[in-house]
Amino acid sequence: MGLRLVDIGWVAGIIEGEGSFYINRFKYKNGFKNPSITIRVGMTDKDVIDKLEKLTGMGNTVFREIPSHKTMYYWEVGQQKDAAALMMTLYPLMSERRQGKIRECLTAWRSFQYRHLRPCPQGHDTNEFVYYNGERNCKICKKESAARVRWNKKYF
């Protein structure tokens, strides 16, 4: 990240006052749940949101116009590694309640193995996988498939 201590304190103060840490849990058709951690800050001061994005070098800025209200600007860090890194950096500077939320988010993030986004349909341990034609495949299934293809070419 490369932030100065003063900048880290400023970021922590803004997030403490205007931000939130939360977990989204997406459920797939096969019942597999994917927890996704996010840091979000929302306010009407665009310059503060822009400074957050510039200082941290992460996240996205979006805005929402509400009729008869000021425009709301949001800075959101949804990249899992970035969100986790920022949470770990800010943890000692946050209040007890926010520290509890950060612990909850990081526990969910650590408990889920992101390499298991698609479990092997054959039930193999998918700790090892390969990419083939842009798709993630279980290494064991890929080897078995290659052996079947070789056997078919040899005898048919």
C-alpha cells in the first residue's frame, strides 16, 4: 500500500465515521456459499471519496443521484485481497465494535477456500486444478479424461 502513518490514520478515521465492513454470502445452485468481504464508505463529499481512492490505490468510486437530495458518492473495496489487507492494516486503529466486525469478515474470508469456486462433480479434492481452454478443471478429472482419449485413439 505504501501509505504514511498520517494517511493510515486519516483513512481509519473516515472509515470509522462513515464506512462499513460487511460480508456478502452468495449461494450457488449446488448449495455452495461464497463469502465476499467488502469495505464501503458513502458520503456527499466527492473530494473525500476521491482522496480515499487515491491514497489507498484500491477500490472503485460510484455515485448515486437522489431527487431532491445531494448526490451520494461511494468508495467500495470489493477485491478480496485488497479488502482483507486494508482491514488488517486498520484493525488496531478501529473501535471495539468495528474490530469485531473486521474479525467476523476476516474469519469468513479465511474459512472459505477461493480455489474451490467450483467443486469437482466427481468428488475429487480440488486443491489441485488446471486451466484448459480458459476453464478451471480438477487435475484428477483432466488426467482421467486424457487417458480415456489416448485409449480411444489407440483402439478405435
